[in-house]
Amino acid sequence: MAAASTAVDSASQQLQFAPFCSALEAGFWHQLTQRKLNEYRLDESPKSIKGYYYNGDPVGLPTRLTLEFSAFDVKGPTPARCCPAVGTLYNTNTFEAFKSCDKKALLEAAASEIWEAIKSEKSLEDPSVLCRFILLTFADLKKYRFFYWFCFPALCFSEGIRILQPPISLEERFSPTQIEALQGSYDELCQRSGTTAVPYFLVKYTEDTVQLAPLHSWRDFFKEQRKVTMGVYDPCTLSQHPGWPLRNLLILVACNLEYIPVLCFRDRTLQGTRSIQHSLLLQVQLPDWNWGLPKSVGWEKNQKGAMGPRMVNLSECMDPKRLAESSVDLNLKLMRWRLVPSLDLDKVVSTKCLLLGAGTLGCNVARTLMGWGVRHITFVDNAKISYSNPVRQPLYEFEDCLGGGKSKALAAVERLQKIFPGVKAEGHTLSIPMPGHPVNFSEATMAQARQDVEKLEALISTHDVVFLLMDTRESRWLPTVIAASQRKLIINAALGFDTFVVMRHGLKRPKGMESAASSPSSAEPSFPGSSLFSNIPGHRLGCYFCNDVVAPGDSTRDRTLDQQCTVSRPGLAMIAGALAVELMVSVLQHSEGGYAIASSSDDRMNEPPTSLGLVPHQIRGFLSRFDNVLPASLAFDKCTACSPIVLDHYEKDGFRFLSKVFNSSHSFLEDLTGLTLLHQETQAAEYPWNISVFSDNSWRLVYSFIEALA
Amino acid sequence: MAAASTAVDSASQQLQFAPFCSALEAGFWHQLTQRKLNEYRLDESPKSIKGYYYNGDPVGLPTRLTLEFSAFDVKGPTPARCCPAVGTLYNTNTFEAFKSCDKKALLEAAASEIWEAIKSEKSLEDPSVLCRFILLTFADLKKYRFFYWFCFPALCFSEGIRILQPPISLEERFSPTQIEALQGSYDELCQRSGTTAVPYFLVKYTEDTVQLAPLHSWRDFFKEQRKVTMGVYDPCTLSQHPGWPLRNLLILVACNLEYIPVLCFRDRTLQGTRSIQHSLLLQVQLPDWNWGLPKSVGWEKNQKGAMGPRMVNLSECMDPKRLAESSVDLNLKLMRWRLVPSLDLDKVVSTKCLLLGAGTLGCNVARTLMGWGVRHITFVDNAKISYSNPVRQPLYEFEDCLGGGKSKALAAVERLQKIFPGVKAEGHTLSIPMPGHPVNFSEATMAQARQDVEKLEALISTHDVVFLLMDTRESRWLPTVIAASQRKLIINAALGFDTFVVMRHGLKRPKGMESAASSPSSAEPSFPGSSLFSNIPGHRLGCYFCNDVVAPGDSTRDRTLDQQCTVSRPGLAMIAGALAVELMVSVLQHSEGGYAIASSSDDRMNEPPTSLGLVPHQIRGFLSRFDNVLPASLAFDKCTACSPIVLDHYEKDGFRFLSKVFNSSHSFLEDLTGLTLLHQETQAAEYPWNISVFSDNSWRLVYSFIEALA
């Protein structure tokens, strides 16, 4: 009230307007963040957004223009009894651009648009042009700080607007019947206009009647020569001042009239009863108008009352876990802005990964998956954490080793949750039955093995990609067979001392289509370990066992300590683990996924098949030479893991077949696949490749072969 | 006593011996672990070790043969009043070898050796051969479990030894004077023998005198035809039984005599008073002996009283932190067993590493250093942990982000200690002053910058290797200059989106020797970025800035979000971080260290210069092609960081020079080094290399150059 009496200075009797306060909800910033990351990226062009204002606030509240999460949906609904205000968002890429933006020019451009709409009488058809805004922003998405500056462009008369008499409230001037009639008429106008709030309207009244019309009825309405009152849906609650929406309306009026009564329509609900009594009535004298472009004002003052931008720091009020999630997304989405616009992140993020092995490789693979935003990570391991693990297995700490050591699978899950609470991680302490590791000691051990197999089958079926990250060769056999049967992509990583192999297993064609594929290929020779063929499609690529001409068996017995431990250069597992995930991601980006033709070292100079580059079959790395080679090899028709005869037996006989493999020496699988015969045939003859196989460290020896080719 | 009366069965009157109990102290196992790791490795050949036994135990204690940490020092001293026993250690590489070892053969071989010593009378000269042992072990160093089986080879008469009268104690037979004389004589014998305990001796006595002689005096001693008593230093405390050492002595005696009195010399201290009164006297009748190899016994029973090995699990009783330390060492030492016997681990482990940057790269570098056993790691970073960090920066967790985020440098230290309590980690929250980032706003900012420079200089001087792991180019300038001046090895790593560079900076010759080096080289052309030269020695290699023809400046201003964040494929930092450490380790293994000639891609087929392989200047990686190239380039005489003129100014003017660099635009350094002139000269001419420099992402563009060369 004090403010009002000062403002309506009886000497000057100048009309003053209560400016809008910008009210930006967190939801708006969240939406802006999302749009910036996913849609605008580096695009700085102006965007249409929509806010709204309400006119039923209790006394004391400032006049607010609210922007919430729905602001970006310009054609979307506006909350009931609110008027929409359409604005233009200028979101800059840099803080420097935000600061150096020419705000005067922005305002003048907007003002000029309003002026044109007034002159062309377009504003009569669409009065919303009278109530526009500009929002200039810079979103510092790393720190969740948003810098912004609002502008509500208002044309203004340099000499001001005179008030002919102090503003009075509706009830001072009108009878309750008239007020009631006005209220009814406004509701009717809204109904006709198909909205719940009409921002501007025309009023004619007698003692008994009140007649309201939309702005575009201007000419017809004035024809009758009766006195017309301009109606404005007024968000202001001050008793002596109208709100900002009236400003540009008066410019419109001034082009036609000198004097006009104004109804600042205010529509409160007081103690459960609707009340428009406190609406204001003004009599204003509009200045003589020369039809030139009026001056304009409108940039909002900041919290300190100075002309300047505001800043909101949402990091403090956001749920830290949500904050973590969006922060993690940020780095990923940034990739798409400039570097890899076609990157299909959803494909990566939604991939369910099963990690068999939570040791050196498993920990590094899990960490890289987290970096890629993969949410669904499941660990299988049967070991406990020992004292030597934490320095090489980056999910464990010293404390995890105490008291005999925590289960790796479970501790890994705990750690992932500590790193990123949004992860969906699971751990299973499970022993994977292995060829040459008999399980037929008793009924109980057989039952346990059967249960373990079933668990593994179920886990593989509910995941998209299976990572083989164990430290023995034979533990990879069962998941290789199951995943091959289920047509799941396998990514396999194995370490030597300073060499590694990271590979994707061949992905068999969907069931029922295998024969179509095998008939043309059956004419071609199929040798293990051959990399002489290029352009091998994914369904014809080999698995980890295809290069071996000996079946897996117990390799842990009778090994010296250096053979039992994974003795490798400490950097190796990080490199191999990272490459395993990067290989998976690249394969996922290929339209054919695991069926993609394998890239080879020779393809390095060619156009890559995915936005991320090559999709090799194998990456074989040699740390001593800081070198990688990319061999590709065909599936071997006598493979002890993925050959049709093995898969057939597994699919037909299930556990009965598997238990035979577990309980037998390796000759069982070699006999089954025909390897035994091959051995006999080639024993006398010179061996066609310089593979010195028949060792438990088969991978190491395959290298010497690859090296010879490289 | 009950046991004794049963044992000396009056019917059979057979003499029975109390066997040794093996007493293996933790120190012994610790030493075995060390020897196995550092010395024996895969060598399974028998080793001489030494135990001892004591004869002053109080009644009730079993007869122990003790092996402690000193067991491997066969020529070392034996504790006072203890007799040494030399044994043979058979430590197998595998548990299978331990189990399948032919224990009968081992025993028979040892027995036969004793028998030969008896027959040849070598045993008279060196009676210790009568008391030997065998120790068969398998050390499961991963789990700190030790399997072992002791054998105390004893020859035995198939018909046993008859006792002619029940054993009596010394005091039952001798007067106190005689006892005192015996004790004096024994001490004198010890003194003559230069020891504190003589295991076997000869005794002659009268009423007044006691005469003792060493075993080798046998013939002289018996000449007198007086009755001789065999003396044995007897560790047994049973009143009716002698201990094991007597057994083989009686075989020796039986070759010469049929009846003999035996003195089981026992030398206790009771309530502060020495007492030999309880020594035993036996009269034994030795069987008729046919001079054939006697039977032998001696394998120790296990705790269950059965013939079988024992197991000790030291993991439970060791200090967990010590356990963690030795476990970590284990994996490293295993490398030397078979794979890299010449690896100088101490050089790696003792290297003090300074990590400038504790972000994505810093975390991965620290983890790899821990894997290599590096103990001394210092972080410098001025940032706080933000929500997007933990999934990519493997030393941080969600909790570290709360409340504005912990300091990275300090949180990284905490995490290292949680991973491995034995680490000596330090963290410094420090801003590194940068060219083009003025510090001359006020006295205070200048003082702070001076302090920061001094801190950085002190840190670099107290470390051996400096890692540059920051996310801007210009922050690498100051440490490059300081480390070049201090002749410290710099390992530098920088990331692009899917490319990286890992390099060692050239290491300038020691001060005062630079000119000798530069005179021959000054004749050669020195171009930035050239890799056309091979065999570049370390002192002529370039630094990170040598490839650039523009000085570092403020690259963080006016950058869009994707330029501010390190947007890279998540696996990239793990690979680059791991390679940075592996490069350091390889360089440390080179006899010339940082002065080593740079290996290039072409050297991949040649004999590597170190046991770990190549020592390239740079590793430039291309993840999209899974490829690395190894360019080498010369130091650039106009380099803005490591050229003589920059180092001269730094060394002469110190902070005065540096502050000029911080406060000036990049033209200052370009003018100083002559780059400005070079620009002018080459501007019109065609640029000799296809480097599209002059960008804030200089490294990314250098790649395109390297790619063209590769």
C-alpha cells in the first residue's frame, strides 16, 4: 500500500506497472538440460518456449511469469485460469556468448515485432503478441548452474500515461449484481474462446447488463458509440497498479483513442468463494501519438535490483543420486554433439552385460561399462578377494580381504553401487562346471553341477552380451556352448604376460537358418586359426576354441605358482578390459551387430563400418611392442565348443551331454568332433601351421602363429 | 610317566626313542617365501638348511627340532646351548609334485648317506651327520598355506635294542662332586670345540675325575681299556626315554661294541640353578650286527597321528597389512621366475612418482603404478570431485561428490591407502600457473603464484618421474620447463575423443654437458614434428610442445561444453593411463633410462632394447582402428617449453621470467623463441607439413599429421 501511494504520485499522476518476476521452475532447467544435450547440442538458434501467468494470487505475491518443464511444448495446454505467454529462448554455448550478447538489439527486435503487430492490427486477432518475453540463458551443465536473463518487452510512451483519477476497485463502482453479471460474462467469453483465461477483452455495460467481447470484435463493438472499457486479465495484486500485460495493450489503444477506462480483471478465490470485487478500474489519458516506433523496456533486474543476469545453482537442491545420473549421461551425450552425431547411445546404455569373472579383467570391464553408461551389469565368480587383488582389481580394497575375503561377485556389486547408485548390478557366487573337472563324485555334486548349469543358462538368456573374463581356458567352454546355442554375443578377453587377446565369438545364424549359411561355406576349406580369409561375416567367425586342436581339460592341476596366478604386466588387464568393452560398443553400433563382417588390420586404411570405427574379430595385443593386430578367423567345423555337432548334442541331451564332458578326459570331445581323426591324419604329415599347441597356455602359443603372419 | 612305563616294557625291555617334533616358526616360512620368490623361483633342486635342538627344556615339552628364519644360513651361528641339525629342503613347484614325491626313496637315500658316513668313520670326524633331517614342502604363496613333511632319518636294528637295566638318573648313580666334575668337563669340551653344545662325546670317569672327549678321539680313548660311556646331548625330557639323536649313534657304536653305557646329557636350569642331575644313564645291549645297510625310519606323523603331511595356514596369523604387502610383491616377483628373469623390480618399486592431475588419467595411472608395486605416489590437482567423475575416474565414489565434492588430490590419497595400506601417498591441492592465465591482478595473486611455482619446483625435485595428466595444454608448460631444467623424466599423456598420445619427454643432458651434445646436432636440421629421423637418443627427443608452432595460451575461455569436458571414449583413459606407466617401466629397465634411443614402429621386428621390450618416444593410439604408432621426433630448437633459450631464461630469472609468461599473450614466448620470425618466414611459403595447428585442440590436429606419416 505504501508502495502504491508513492507510485501513483498525485503530482505526476503517472501510471506505473508492476513488472513480471520470472519464475523458473527446476523442471524447466531440467528440460533445458535434456534438450541441450539431446536435441540442440551446439545449435544456438532461437527457440520458441511458453510461460504463463495467473491472476488469482493472494495479495502480497509478486506478479510472476512462470516457466516449468512444459515450457518447450509451445502448443501444449496451459494450466487452468492462466494466460500463456510465448517467448523466445536464446541459449548460448558459452558463457562468453551469454555475456557478450547484444541485449539492446534483442529487445528492440522484439519490440519492433510487437509494434508491427499493433500497426497491422494482427494484435487484435492474436492479442498474445502483446505479452511476449525473451529468455537468454547459458547452461553450465557440468556444474548444474544456469545463468539467465529475462526480458518482457514493453513499448512505452516517452511522456508516460496520466491517470485521470486514482484507481478504484470494482466494488467501489459496481453493484453486486453488476459484478456477478461481469463474472458470468467473462466465463462465457472464456467458454466461447475455448480457454479458461482470456488475456484481453472489451467490456460494455449498463446498470443491468455486462457485455464482453474479444479484442478482434473491436470495430463492431465500438460502432454502438457506447463507452467501451478495455479489459485485461491482470496478474497484479497491488491495489494501485496494474500488471505488465496492460502496457502493450495501451499502446494498441493509444493508436485509436485518447481516453479509455480500463478494467484490470482480477479473479481471486477468497476463503473458498470466488471474488472479482477487487479488480481495478482505471481511467487513463493516453498521450498524443505520432505513430513512430515507441521506445521499449523490459530486461529484468536481478536479485540485487541491478540490471544483470541471474544465476541458479541446481546442484545444491537436486537429489545427489539423480544428479550423479544426469552427470554421467552428460559426458556420454557430449560425444554426440560434435564428434559422433550418429552414435546410438541407447543401444549401449540398455545392453545387459553378464561378466563371467570378477577378477582383474572383470573389474576393468565393469569400470569401462560404467563409463559407457551401461546400467545392467551382472557378475559371476566363485572366488574370494585375496590380499594381492586390490592393487590390480580395481573394484576391491584392503578391507575386502579381511576375514578370509569377501565374495568377489558380491563385493563387485557393492562397489559399483558405491561408484554410481543408479547401476543395476547383481552378483552370483557360482562355479562354472568345466571339461575335465569331474562332477560325478556323488549325487550331491552332480545335483550341484546341474544347478550351476541351469543357473548359467538362465543368466545367459536374460543378458544381451556375455563377457568371458576367467583365468582358465576350460572355464570358458560351457558359456561358449550355451551362448552359441542361445545366439548371444560373446566378448572374450584373455591375458598372457605382456600379450592379450580380445575377441568377439562368431554369432551363429538364427536357428533354422544355419543350413542355408553352411552350404556355400562347406565348399571352402575350414582350417583352425586361419586368417588368410578376409571379409568373414559374423556368423562364420570362430570362437575362442576354434583355433585349438586340443579339447579343454583341467589346466589348473600341476601348475607352478606362476602358472596359477595370472602373471601379467599390470597395465595389460586395463588395456584388454577397456578394449573388450570398446569392441562391444563398436559392434553394437554396427547395423548388423554380431553378424557384422570382421574388420582386419588391412581395413585400417578403409572407410570404417561404424561411426566408432572398425569391428574386428580379434584384437591381439603385444605390449612389449605397443602393437595390436586384428586377425580374423573362420569357425572350425571340428571346434570342441561351437561346432554343429557339439551344439547339437548340447541342445538334444542337455546336462546329460555336458556331464559327460565334465567327467571325461579331453579325448571325449576330440573323438566327438573328429579332432582325434585329424590328429592321426596330420601326425605323420608336416603340420601346416607353425602352431606349437598342446599346451595349457594355448593362447600364448597361438600368438606365435599370429606373429608369424603379422 | 605312564607313557614311560608302558614304553619300557619290562618284558621286552626294548629301548624306545622320543621322536623329534618339527617346530617351524613363521620366520622360516617367511624366509622360504622370499627365497622361493627371489632366488629359487622354479628351481626344485634340494637345498641345505639348518635346524637346531635344545636340551634344557622343562619336563613336559616335546623334543623339538626348530627351524626359524635363519634356517637358510647353514654356516650361520646356532643359538647358545643348541645343537645344529643340517637338513635337506625339497620344495616342490606344485602340490601334485609334493604329493607324488617318492618319500621312501628320499628316506633311503638319506639313510644310506648316514650309513656310509658310519662305515667310513666320517661320522667320528663330523658327528652331525648322525642327526640329519629332510623337509619336503609345497608353498602355496597365493594363500599363505604351507604343506610340509619332516623326516628324521634313523637307521634301526630290526631286532631292536635291549635295555639291560631300567634307565636311572645321574644323581642316582653319581655323587654331587662327580656331577659337578662332569658338568665342568662338558663345558670344557664345548670350549675346546668352540661351541656351546657338543652333540656327541665320550666319557670316562673314576670316583674323582670325569674325562670327556670328542667322538673322533674314539680310538685313543678306548686304548686305555677303561670303560667308556657314550655321551649324547639329549633334547628329551622323558625320564625313561632318550631322544632321537641317540639312535644313529647307537648304530655307530654297534659296529664296534656289544654293550655300552650311555649318558643322556640333559642340561636344565631349574629355578635359576643349572642342573644336569636329571641326565639319564642307560645300559644297552646292541644286537649282533652283520654290517649290511640297516632299515630306516623317520617320516613324521601329522597332527592326527597318521603318516601324512602337515599344513600351516599363515594367512590367519599374519598382520593383514603385512600380508597385503607380501601378496602384492608376490605377483610382481612371479614375473621374474620364468618370464623376465632380468627384470629389475627394485628400480620400479622405488621410483617416486609425481602425478600432475588426479582426473581420468591420473586415477588410471595411479592404479597401474600400484599394480607395479610403486609405493611413493604424489598427486597434484586443484579440482573437486564432481558427480560425473566416479564412473570414469577409478579412485572416486559417489560419496566423494557430496557437499560440493572432496578435493581430488586428497581423496585420491585416501583411496590409495584403502586399496593398499602400505602405499606412501601424498596429495597437494595446487593450481599450476599457466601461460596466458595472468596472475598479476594483485599482490596477493602474484604471491600465490610464486608460492605455487615454488611448491611445484620442490615437488618435482623430490620425485623421480613426473607424469603430466592434466586436461589442458597450457597447464603442461610450467612442469615441462621445471622438469627439463631439473633433468627429471617426464611421462606425458593426453586424450582426444578416440585418440591419445603417451610420450616421454626428451631428457636433456646433465648440466654443463649440453653444449658437447648440441654442437654435432646443430648441423642437422631441426624441424618440429619430424619423425623422419630414427635412432634419436633420449637427450635429443622433443617434448610435448616441440611439435607445436604456437605457444600455449588460455584454451579454457570461450569453449563450448564438449570442449570443456574431456569427451572421450571411456576405454581410452584406461588404455592411455596403463600405457603411460608401462612406458615408464620399460624406460626404467633400460640401462640408459631416459637417455635411451627412442624405439620406433620399425623397431617392432628387431631385438628389443630392454627385457620388457621397446622404449618409444611416443605412442599415438587410434581406438577406432585399434592401432598404435610409435613416432619419434627431435627436440625443436624454437620450442616454447624446452628450448635452450626458454630454459636459460627460467634458470636465470626464475619467477620473474615465469610471471611474464603467465601474464603475457602467447606472442611473448613466440617472440622469445623465434617462432614469430618462423611464422613470418613460412607464411607466404607453402607450409612443409600438413599440420593444421593454431587450434586449442592442438594435440588432435597433430594426429592428422602423424596419421599422414604412419
